Amino acid sequence: MKKNIRIRADSYESPDVMFLATALDADNDLIFGKLFRLHVWLENHEGANGTDDSVIDRLMGMEGFAAALKNLDCIDERGRL
């Protein structure tokens, strides 16, 4: 069954998105899209909660994406949200 995901209209300019964009040298829109994509992937692969950094980085197409999420305390050392 398909799910709807609620997002705030100003999510693309949240401090966390801006932190990630700065840390990864990318624009806010790109980071927002990647966060949305990661959220959808995790929703569709519930058993994947606990993937390692290399899997997240590969899915997002950005080296260091998982490490930047860890710096924000979005994921733990085992890659769990």
C-alpha cells in the first residue's frame, strides 16, 4: 500500500538541511530531495533500518552523506534513525 508523506512547506530551508548542504557542499534543494528519497527508501525497506554508511552514501550518490547525518544525530553509529 502506498503511503503519503507529510512535509512542511519550508523544510528545504530548515537549519538541519542548511547544515547538511554546507557540510556536503551542495544546495538546499538537492539535500532536501535526497532526504526525501532516503525517507521513502527506509519506509519501503523497513528491515533496512541499520544499514551502514556505505549503503546510505551509495543510495544518496554522495560520499559523506551518512557521516553528516550522524553529526546531526539523525542516525546512530549503526545507521539507524
